[in-house]
Amino acid sequence: MLKRTIAFMFLAAAMSACGGGELGSITVGEEAPVFKLVNLRGERVSLRDFRRGTTLVNFWASWCDPCKKEVPLLNELQQSLKASGVTIVGVSVEEPRDAVDAFVRKHQIEYPVLLDSDGSISRRYGLIGLPMNVIVDREGVVSMVRAGAVDEPMIAALRAIGAGPVAAAPANRQ
């Protein structure tokens, strides 16, 4: 037990020394942490800019294989649900703009992509792995959280939200 405690303290100190900062968390039914990040055109964009509808915030990185695999599905969801007010927003985690731009072009991402270059927003959201997906409703409240790729329950929730109001689904933190 002492070894685990020492290892945890070492890890926490290392994260702080590397600018890791404090790991936050989000809770279904509570307001999503608001953020402003830069998009690939250099414009500052806020989560509030997407409040005209429901937003799926997708945290990803170019080196993450599951992130690469879910891009076609996210593109399809963006196209099929945008008329009903659902927007997919990709948040690139701790990568330089040129790497993100190349990834977006290579994978033909059709939804807005924002740069969390220092990882501060990802930490506020309690990111523990990639990808991570968060549904935020029109009022800015977290409706669903998934650690991992978008799955069938999340797709069903997005489709239901697009069709009208839906009850908050339970969080799944794996």
C-alpha cells in the first residue's frame, strides 16, 4: 500500500511539474465548463457559440487510433443531425496547429475543430483517455459522457435530442 501511495504522489507531482494542473470533472445534469479555444483559422470560439442546439464535444488526438476510426461516424452524424440543431465539435488535445491541420485534411473532418494546445480544457473536463465524448444540451448542461469512442447509446441519444427534448442519460466513465 505504501508503494502505491508513493507512486501516486510521484505521478501527481510529475503532472504538476509538467503543467498538468488539477484534474477536474464533469457531471451529468450539471453545467458544462465553458471554454474559449482557437479554431484552425485562428479565431477564438466559445462553447457558448454552439448553444443554438445540442453539441457533441469530442476530445481527440492525431496519434489515437480509436479517434481516427470514429472520424467517419462523426462526419456522418454532423451531416445527418445538423438540420435538427446538433453540432459535433472536435477538440484536439495538446497538439500543434500544423499537426492538427494535417490530420483534419487527411481525414476530411467536416465539423469544427478547436485547439486545446496546453490541455487545460481537457483537464477541466476530467479527461482520462482518448477519445472522450460529451453531449452538452442547448442550455449548456451535460447530458451524457463517454470515455471512449461514440457508441450506440450515445448515437441514439443524439438522434433523440435532434428530434426534440430528451431526458439526461447516465454517465459512463470506464
